[in-house]
Amino acid sequence: MLNFYGIIGHQRELKSLQLLNDETNIPHSILFTGQRGIGKRLIVERLIGSFICKDSTPPCGTCSLCKQIAARSFPDLIILERDDKGKIPVGTRDKLMPGTVRWLIERLSLAPSTDNYSVIIDGVDTISEVGQNALLKTIEEPYSKTNIFLISDSRAGILPTIISRCIEIPFQPLKNDDLLNILKIKESLTDKSEFLISISGGSAEIALKLHDDNIFNEISNLCSVISKFVKRESEEMLKYPEIKYISDNEFLLIVLINIYSFMVREDIKKNIKTIPEEIRLNSKDAAQVVRILLAIKMGLKNNLNVKNILKGFMYSFKRVGSHGFIEPDFSWLE
């Protein structure tokens, strides 16, 4: 019996993992898909701990082996994750840099120092097509006894040949009650928590970040500028509000999309008063903002910064028609 102590939500997904473990050996390659910040990585680490911990209901979380997993110091735990550019690099054959795809493949060709390797590839969708193709054989037939856990926000960006070689566990967003319990445990509840949960998209990571007043205030200021611009009340967006506390543009765009999507839903339900007046838009205008922000999010690969995000919004808003949306055009990038 796997021990998933402290995991909130995802009962269906945990049951699937339990069934895999009960009926046969865990497959050597499992793909965890679902939006960011909902606990996929935590569950993967807990699953790896269950292979290594010697307790009767592993992982116990207190033995030296569990502590090594938590500290990422276990000798045969290998983790690939995004670099400062938001991608997992492929690397080169002549210079095998740790953290790259080619370095991983070479490492797995060597015998593990313990029973088997445990590999986490967090952000497999950020690996280039060349890198994913290089991983194919390793995922299908590892050199030695290896469990590989691929983590991705979605299937988009993952080669079908990668997906076909894995057992996929799709994760759903956390429920509002689950987020509320997480906030209680973290002692982060405030009088704004209900609203912040509603714009978190089921992500604990986003809900917790939004409870940072500095981050929430910057997002509120951005929404106020965007909404005033849409309502033609102000050209203030041309001043490009200063962003000091939000360094993750993907997080920023996800939250903005969540906020304006929430406006669409609440306006349709005639419950628009739940939204702060200074950022409030009707469902038609909010839906147009969402379409533009989704298109701009596609441009993250162009290394957008906040200034360019807002410049792109203005450029697109002025060009979008009332009956549809043009294809994203990033010719305005500096």
C-alpha cells in the first residue's frame, strides 16, 4: 500500500497509481499531465520514495532514505528541469553538461549504485523535438533498471511517439475546497481568499503566490490598466506599469487569463459584483481580452517581457475585429 500522507486532492489519480502498484510493477515510464502547481511533482517524489523506503507502508518520510529523496541527494535520483530560459536543454555529444538530455542518456548507460535509477523530467514539453527524439529509446528501453517520470503541463509540445511509450496519468485541477484546505495548512487564509481561489484555476502554487500582497497588488494594477484601456477610459498602459515582484511571465499570463475568464463566467451568471470594480469588464470585452492574452502566451517562446506583453496586447486589441481574432503576429517585438 502506497503512503500518500499529506497529499490533498487527486483521489482518482492516486487510486490509479495504487492500482498500477498493486496489479503489477510500476511501468518504467509514466507521464503526468495537468496544469502547473497542482502537485504532480510532489506525488512523483512521494512515489519514488515508496520504491526506496524500507518501511512497511512506504514512504515513511522520516528515515534517512526518505530524507535523501526530499533533499535530492539520493545517489540514483536524477532530475532534469527547466533552465533559466524555461527549457530543458538537449546538450551536445562532445560536452555532456549535467541537466541536459544527452547527459541523462549517458548517465543511464552506467550501472546504478543502488538497485535502480529514478528519473524525473519536469517539463518534458519544453525539450526540443531533437531532444525528445533522442530520449525515445531510453524511455522505451532503458539501459538498466530505471523508472522515468515525465511531467508536463499538457500534452501539447510532447511528441506522440513519447506519449505512446508511456502510461499517462492526467491530473485535474484542484477543487476549491482542496485549495482552501491547503491555505489553512499554510496559514495563508485572508478575507480575499475566496476570490483568490476562484482565479487560481485549481492551482495551489498560484493560490499561494496570489496571497503575497506584493504580487497581488502588481497583478491588480496591471488588470486595472488593461481594463481601463479596453473601456477606452485611459491610455495609461503606454506607461508600462513597473513589475518588481513577478519574474515569471508564464505565471503572470496564466493569472491574467484566469481573471478575465472569471469575469466572463461571473457576468454570464449576473454575479459580476464579486469582481473588484476597478478591473471589471462585461463578458464580451473580457472574452476578447482572454483571446488576446492566450495568443500572446503562445509568444512566450519569443522571450517576451512584461513591456512586450503589454505592447502586444495594445497592438492586438486595436487590430482585433468584433467577430473573431487574428492570428498572433509578433512583428512588433523589439
